Amino acid sequence: DAKTTQPTSMDCAEGRAANLPCNHSTISGNEYVYWYRQIHSQGPQYIIHGLKNNETNEMASLIITEDRKSSTLILPHATLRDTAVYYCNTMGSGSGNTGKLIFGQGTTLQVKP
Amino acid sequence: GAGVSQSPSNKVTEKGKDVELRCDPISGHTALYWYRQSLGQGLEFLIYFQGNSAPDKSGLPSDRFSAERTGGSVSTLTIQRTQQEDSAVYLCASSWNSGSGREQYFGPGTRLTVT
């Protein structure tokens, strides 16, 4: 899977949008972008994924650039409970892919009142 | 619907004892993963099941660790002759692991403490 890079940490004011960037410049054509988060002392939580179109679900929106070399996870109205480490991954869709997750350092998002 | 469940939630054992950790995946999910996370550390992959077979067990740290999955559902991770370095949170996740549907759903974990 392609390597991803993320900022180490970010702050966001409660109620504002949190925009978390991820670079995946070596992503290949069949690889999806996946986002997870891990709140302190809990297991990882799936957030959203996409291939090339922008995606939105009840948790977040995912914006993928046209060249697919980077993406942004958007939490539209951040709350204190969104304080967590956010991980960006890429994952191939081929049948030989085991799907095992390898997390980098992620971005520690601190939502402040 | 029901998510991934794991039992026990906490396990304290003496060094040298064997332990069994259980995972009940989301119904219908064909893929099941075991990971562990030591205090302040990242996620460490242990083993992957597709159905009842384990095509990737490359993350098992030693032959004291083994896992099985039966009926394409429940999985058990067994650690024999536990050591203090085995202390960690053991996480199970399940997924369809097919095409665009590779998102994994995690259980709450089993916190293992070896004294």
C-alpha cells in the first residue's frame, strides 16, 4: 500500500470545521483512501473511504484531489468528542489484498472549547 | 446491528499461564483480523482470517501465539506460557474485505495484563 503523510497535530475550535489533510502521492489506480480515528483508550473506528469522488456520510466528508495525490477529511462541526488521533490509509481493491491495517503516526486532533 | 464483541474485556494472568481471547465478528463478515496495541504504541497486526483459513499470520510474534476461526465466525487467540511483554490491548476487527468494501470494524478489545 502507498505511504501516507499527515501533520502530527492540529487544533480546532469546538463547533468549527476540522480539516485534516493527507498526502498519498504514490497511490495507485485501484487504491482507495480510508480514514480511521482512535479516541483515547478505545479501539480504532472507521470513518469514511473513497476512490476518486468526494464522499460524505453521517460522520464526515472526504475530499480527494483530482490527481488523487492528496485528500482532506472534513468534520463539519467538531465537538470535544472528536478529539482523537486520525489515520489516513490507502488500500488496494484487488482480490490478493489482505486488507490488514498499518497505521502511521496519524494526526492528533485536539478540539478546544 | 450488533458490532464486534470481544471477551473478556480484561484479563490478568500470571507469567507462564495460558490465556484464550475470544472475538465474535459482525455477522456475515468474511474477514477477521487480530491486532494488538501496547501502551502508547501503534497498532500491530497479528493475523488475518478469510473464512476459516489464515492466509496471513505473519504478525504473530512467536510460536506461543496461535489463533483459529471456526464456522467462518468466532475466533480465538491463544497465548501460551504468557510473558510480561505480552501485556497489551488485543483488538479484533472484521470486514467484508472485498473490492471497495475493506473498512474494518473493531471490537472494544481485551486488556491483557501479565504479572
